[in-house]
Amino acid sequence: MILFLYVLLKKYKLTELRNSTAKNKKKIVDLEQQVQDLEYRLVGTSNIDKTKVIKKDNQIVDLEKTVVALKEQNTQLDAAKKDIKKRLKTLRRLRIMNHRLRHLKHKKEGFGRQN
């Protein structure tokens, strides 16, 4: 009888251990799955972040290229503006000279009529 009780006790302990082992295995599987999920999220997030960073870097490069192009355009526009001012100044001088020539011709014609 004692041996029978001893065997029952051992079977009970074995069953408890198996149950706790099964629970522990389930916990282990659950925890491993959680770890994998978190790692996937981190990898996914970091990939998304890397993609966002790459896109932003590309946008920055594009903006820098645009800034350089606009600066070049401004330089060309400034040169054109200076050229136009120079031509306007020359045109004004020519108009003044033309006006003086007309005035001189008019004077000469008037001077010639008087003689």
C-alpha cells in the first residue's frame, strides 16, 4: 500500500511537472513569438525609417540642386539686367545726341536762312 501511494504521488508530481512544462513551453513559444513580432516591427520600422531617411535625403539633394540652378539663373538674370541697364544708358545717350544733332541742324538751317 505504501508503495502504491508512493507511485501515485510520483505520478501526480510527474503530471504536475508535465503540466507546468507544457505551460512553460507554451509561455516560451508565446514569448518567442512576441520577440519575433517585436524584431519584425523593429526591422520593419527601421526599414520604413531608412526608406523615409533615403527619401528625405533625396529630397534634400533635389532641393540643393534646385537652389544651385536658381542661383545660376539669378546670376544670369543679374548679368542680363546689367546689360539692359548698360544698353538703356547707351540709348539715352544716343537720344540726347540725336536731340542735339537735330537742334544743331535746326540752328544751322535757321542760321543759313538768316544769311
